[in-house]
Amino acid sequence: MANTILPSTVTIVEMGPRDGLQNEASVSLEDKIMLINDLSKTGLSHIESGSFVSPKWVPQMADSAQVFGKIARSPNVIYSALTPNMSGLEQAMAARVDQVAIFTSASEGFCQHNINCSIADSLKRFAPVMRRAMNNNIRVRGYLSCVVDCPYDGQTQPDHVAAVAKALFDLGCYEISLGDTIGTGTPVRVAQMLSAVQSQVPTSQLAVHFHDTWGQAIANIYQALTMGINVIDSSVAGLGGCPYAAGSSGNVATEDVLYLCHGLGIHTGVDLNALAQVGQDICHKLNRVPSSKVSQALNA
Amino acid sequence: MANTILPSTVTIVEMGPRDGLQNEASVSLEDKIMLINDLSKTGLSHIESGSFVSPKWVPQMADSAQVFGKIARSPNVIYSALTPNMSGLEQAMAARVDQVAIFTSASEGFCQHNINCSIADSLKRFAPVMRRAMNNNIRVRGYLSCVVDCPYDGQTQPDHVAAVAKALFDLGCYEISLGDTIGTGTPVRVAQMLSAVQSQVPTSQLAVHFHDTWGQAIANIYQALTMGINVIDSSVAGLGGCPYAAGSSGNVATEDVLYLCHGLGIHTGVDLNALAQVGQDICHKLNRVPSSKVSQALNA
């Protein structure tokens, strides 16, 4: 392990404005725009900035079109949005998003509870969305949830994760983000899952998305780094979680991921102190403390 | 990494009653005794239960003799105490401690600030303490602080850590606990430090003691496990820190270490749910929330 080869560069995909804020009762349009604009100045290259999902399901994201209309776009940043269906994609294109993302689950139980259909049906539903996006030169990212455990079905089999990841890849997703939605993973199980997926999808097309619910996210990310993964989803100040899974709060904090990467000598291009300040600012507005230990230590 | 050989069993050395409570303004004798008695029922095999240091320096531990006199000792648990000098050792022996511990630093700056002498002088001072303890069949553990970074001197050189660890080992310490006192370590630097120490002291005689100040402790412990370390210091509910180092609060929480180990298939003998309940109870008395994410998730 002392001589493990780690990636020289890691790309952070910042989830705060979407996966983070979708779990907040009410954040003003102005605060969302300020958050994204501030994040754009930290060196981040990809910020998931909204979601074109039915406002019936995720009312917190109902103003995503306005967000995309008003942010000050940096040419160095990809501003992406979640689009579950053709209607969402059309809205996203009208809002001039740079990239979109679709999502399904590695577990049938979660897929049924979360998007109300089987995994196979979710993939069928995405096929025309993918075609339309690709015809418009919009790259599509795929999220895969419950890659370690499912709150309904228990352990997810690595081979099953690999099969669904492969299906998303074959559909045309340029990157598959593997999500430990309830944060129960530990490094050996993460390694087994990643090995299975790596046998089906090139490592350069994979990202990891860990929740820190059980305090294991940084160890799991370290495990993933040792296996060549170099794209990491995280959320400024640890904002967010998943509104559909009990106890799944807690995206891993971007600050803690940056500290890990920089400590390992990995380049991220992101200014940790600047990003921690953005996290402090949004948390001040939300009247909470950042869940990031790094942020707490910087402000001690 | 997927095929890394991990230890099959890990011993937890519980720090809460000593390293944890020494940072609390005031905890009653009764609460200390209850904490240790409750911890004794969770399957832990080693509980550091007090400190025979001058009450001028650590007033929180002034009642350690009474603690040792009143706890209900389990035959399966080692109850140890910190003893910086001959006077402390005499008091500890009078209080019938099972084991004692001495401490020095891998960094000159911290040694001067913490115990007011050079590392070499600290080792000289310990020699007669060691002899007297060993003549009385009392095993002595050695703590080494600042093994990664020092708040005064910056980075600690791995070779220097190895040399001081070897000196403690040669003095007769049966185990050297390597402490990342300010919690700034990340896995590669931890691996470099451990490799250096392992070249001088047998791995079976080493333990790791991480603070989670910067959120890296679980990743660092995972790194240590992959290198064969199978003794881990931790503190129930993440109580404690070091009163002499700014920003060094935050022993890694025993709950989070247990979750990691059990998730990796490693036997600890400790009942996680029972231990988390003990953490909730002491935190209730201290009017705080456990810093353990596992504890928070269990109580969500």
C-alpha cells in the first residue's frame, strides 16, 4: 500500500447545489445562484446545478430553469442537471445546460421505490432521452444508486452492479457514477464492487459517489483511488443526501475529499480554503454547521 | 487492494475515560465509574481508565486513584493508567492498575511544549519507571505523539518516528502506540511512517492512535490494517483530544472503528450497539452529541 499507484489528478463533481439543496426545505433562488457562482470561483470544473424533475416530487428544484438562466457561467465549468425523462431533457436544453444526467438503481427494490419501475423499464425509458441528448451533442452522465447495499433489498451483488453499469454505458453514458446511497459500504466490499464493474466498463468511464452516513466515505474513496478511479462526487459542506432513503443523509463533504486528495499528492485544481468558505457561507444561510470535519478544523 | 490481507482480529484500546474525559471541564467521580463499568460490559478488553499525572497539569484526572478503587473490575478487561514518572507509577501501583503507559513525542517541539524536556531526556526519565514497573510484573505501553506532523515543528520524519519507537521498545515497552496527535495524516504519509517504524519494531508490538480532526482517521486506520497493524486506540463517542495542541480535538470514535472493522470482516469482540449506547449515555451527561457518525446513524 505504501507503494500503491494513485491517480495524479482527480476531478471533483460538485453535488451541493443539486443533491445537497434538494434536501433543504426552502432555499431562495438568489442563494442558489450565489452558491453556484461562488463555487465556480474555487477551481471546480463540474457543478451539478439543478434538476428537471417533476416539482411534485422534488419541489426544491422547481426553479432550476431560473437558476440556469441567471448564474454567471464560467467557461471552465460544466453546469449539469438531472433529467429523468424527455420532458426534463427538453427543459434542460431550453435552459442551456452543458450536460445532463440520468439515474437508475443497482437494486430493484430501490428502483421501484425511487422511480416506480423496474431497472429494465428505467433503462428502456432512458433510451430515447439518451438519443435526443446525443443528437444535440449533450453528454449524458449515468447515476447508479445502491451499489453496495439497498435499504429494501439488503446487499447488492457486485455482478448485478456491473451489469447495470454496463447497460448505462452501452446506452451511451460517458461516465457512470457509482453511488453508495445509504453509506453502509466499507473498503473491501467497495473493492469487490469496483472490481466487478471494472471488468465491464473502462475505469476511465467510472466515478464514485459516497455518502458518509456511517463515517466510511473517505476510506472508501481512498480504496477507489488505489483502484484507479479519478472522478469523485461530493457536496460542499456535506450538504444533502437522498430524500427517498431513510437515514441516507450525508453526501461526503468536498472539503474532506480535497484534504484527502491533496494529502495524497493528487492534483484537484480546487482551492480548499476558498471552497470551505463557500461552505461556511451557505451553511450560515441554512442555519447549520458544515458536516465537514475539515471545515470545522479550519474554523476552530 | 481487493485482495489485501487484513488481520482477522483487532484489539481496541478504549481511550474514552482517560484521553476523552481529560478534556472535559468537570466529570463527577460517579459518572467516570459508571462509564468504565458500562464499557466493561461491551466486550472491550482494554480500557485506559485514568492518569497519575500532577493534578496541577491535568486536574480532570485528579481522582484516578478513587476511580480505580471503585470500578467493578471485569477479569476480561485490562484497566490501565498513564504514568509520567516514578511518583505516578507508585500511585498507580497503589491503586492496583493492571498496566501503565508512558508517553513521549516523535517531535522535539511537541516534547518541549508537552512535557518540558527533550525527547532524549524523556527517555532517560522513563528508564527507572520502566525498571520498577517490570520488576513488579506490570506491563508498560508507550505512547508516541506527533508521528505525522507536529503543531510546532511541521512534518515529522518517518525515520525519526522509527528511532524513537525503537528506543521505547528497547526500554521495555510491550507495545508502542503511534499517535497522529493533530490528525493531519493522510494514508500515504501514514504508510511511509508505518513502513519506517516496522523496519525497527515488530508489527505485533505496534498500535495506532488517530485523531479525526481532519476527517481522515478511518482511512488512515484502514491503511494501517492493510499493513498488519491489529491494535487500534479509539474513544467512545469520539470523546477527547489533547489539551496541549490547538485544534487537536477529536479522538477517532470507537463506534466508527468498530463499524469499519466489522464491515471488513475483522473480529473485535466488541458489541457495537452496546458500546454506542454507552457513548450516548456519557454524551447525555456531558450535554453533547457523539461525534461518531455511526452513533448518529444508529440514533437517526
